Amino acid sequence: MTHYQETVVLQGHIIDSLMLAKVLDRIVMMGGTFDLEHVSIGKTREQPSSARIVIQTTSKTLLDDILNAIQPHGASIERETDCRTTPSPADGVLPDDFYATTHLPTQIRLDGQWMDVDRIEMDLAIVINAAHSIARAVPMGDVHRGDQVVVGRNGVRVIPLQRPQERDVFGFMESQVSAERPHGHVIDDIATRMRQLREHHRQGRAESQILLAGGPAIIHAGGRESLAWLIEQGYIHILFCGNALAAHDMEADLFGTSLGYGLTAGRAVPHGHEHHLRTINRIRAMGSIEAAVNSGVIKQGIMAACVRQGVPVVMSGTIRDDGPLPGVITDSIQAQSAMRALIPGVGLVLLVASTLHSIATGNLLPATIPAVCVDVNPSVPTKLADRGSFQAVGLVMDAASFLSELARRLGRTT
């Protein structure tokens, strides 16, 4: 029987990231065999490890399938070749065999040299500039006719993540999501990380911003004051939300209600269902949320805190929105681009009580950015924790409890 074989190499932190184990398991599960020709294990956690693996199969098709399956785990073919590129045939159209990125750090080999791919995130293409000096992950819709797009898998390698050095909740290999587990130590670790990042941000250090993507349940459940305090204290630097969070936040300031429900009275108020509409109408008449805050019409709350602290807000609309408020981006592709533009520089992401915004934001993140997903629906943090990064933490709890406890651990006393 004819045998086909190929030699692949793994380099980096392949032991503590479990990449070596995953590659060997995938080879066997798919029907291949392997010989470990060489393994070198770093003697300290800072030293990288390496492995040389000879893969054997009974068909060329199976060999290609295995090579494709193990590449996202950091395996690259030993006989190094440059990546191949093909011009994009039209604006917004990729070559048929384009390379689809993962959210892990990625390099391409060009002119005999390995270079990093900038702005990496999952499900994008890699475009190389004319000078062969920059490789960047680009959304399909942003590709222009004639752009040089990386095709195939030769000359592309994925870099396994090292286990984070911090001994906190973000350093676990897998984040288990459960409503029955104590949350106190997790929130304490999050608060510690936020203190560090706030100090780094004040020092002007890179990748020190904290991003929060949230939904209107923050207002309904009673987390408005806690989130506004976090923003005022400099713990939140970017906010992603929809029309609803902003509308109900300002409704609470103008009418003391959220979706017509009295936040202090604890009951629906007469004609309260109109309040969010009247809020939106009033802000539209003033032209912007900033104008409403600066004029004193909106005095307290999340949006007021963002305006006063200069926190950029991306409000992404949906088909069910009323109004919408001024500043809401109603084109989903434009909203995605606005969100994507603010990701560089982020060091921690909090995804709170919004299925749509949590998943959308999670899909824009490289695997290197720690993320916390908080929702009463366990399927949301489970989905985010399954993205492939062991720096994704899921908490099954309501938004108000999380935000109030987080603010308390960061120093809020009222």
C-alpha cells in the first residue's frame, strides 16, 4: 500500500497551551499516524518548546485534510515556502481558495521572511500591500479589486498562546460556565485586572483600555448607577451598546422609569410605555446626546458619564429600534467597522447582558484579549467561552448584581 507523509513542526509554548496534545489527537482521530522525530521542552515557562512530527496517511486527500485541520493549532509544514497570493477579482469578492483567519496570532512567510499579520481576528482574509511590507487581516467587504490576497495554507502559521503569567481567573486553561459556582473570587480577579489597566491607561501604556459591551437589561435590572460610577472613575474607556441601553438610561434620568417601569416605585407607572419614545423624541429634537448632556437636560447616568469622561460610544442599531437616537449607526456593516476601529489598544473586554452585542464583539477580538461574558442566559457566556481562548471567562448572573459587586470591590461605597 502506498503511504503519503509530510513533516510538520510546532514551536512556542506548545506544552502549556496543549497544542502538541491537540495536534497528535487530531492526527489519530482523522485516521493518520505519526512519529515524533524530535521534541525539545523548555526548562522554564519563558523558554519555548518545539516538536517535529512526521505524519503518515494512506491517501493524499487524507494527508491534506489533516494538515488543514492541525494548522489552526500551530502546526506548519517543515519545508517552508512563501505564501501564495492571488488578486481579488472584484470589490468585496475574494479568490475562491482564500485563507480564512482564526483569532490566534498569525504569521505569513513572504520573500523568505516571516511577518506578523496585523489586526488579526477570526473569519477574515489576509491582504498584502504592494511593497510586501504589511500583511493585514481584512473583512471580505473591505477588499478591493486587485488586492493581493493570501490563498491556500502554505507559508501561513498560527502561533499558540502562552498561558497568561498572572495567577488569576484568566489563567485557567478552560473557563467553566455555571450558575451554581461562587462568583466572588472571579469578580475579585476582574477588579484587580481593571485596577492595573486603569493605572496603565493613565500612564499612556498600550493595550490598557477596558471595553464594555452592554444591553438594556443593565438599566432594567438596576445596574445603571454602578456602571455610571465605573465610567466616572475611569474604569471603562469604550462603550458598545444599542439604541435601547442609551434610550432607557436617559429615560431613567428624565422620568425615573425603564421601559415604563418605575425604578424606585417598583411597579409600572401610568402611560409609562410612552416614556422611552418621549425620551428619544426629546434627544432627537436637541440633535445629539452630547447636546442633551452639555445643556443639562440629561444630568446623570451612563450616557452622561460617557460624555463627561470622553468615552467613545458605538451605538449599533437593530431592525426593532424606535427612533432611533441620534448617533445610532443603522447600517450593520458600518457599525461593525466602527467597533472594529476601537479594538486596537483594548486590554480587557466586559460583555454584559446583551446576546447580540456580546457575540458581535467577541467575534471581533483576537484571542490575546481577555474577555468576561456576564448573562443570566448560560448559552451566551458558554458560546463566548467556547471561542478558543482560555482567557474567556463566563459568569451566569444578572447584570446588576455583577456591576454592583464589581463597583463595590473597586471602591464604591454607596
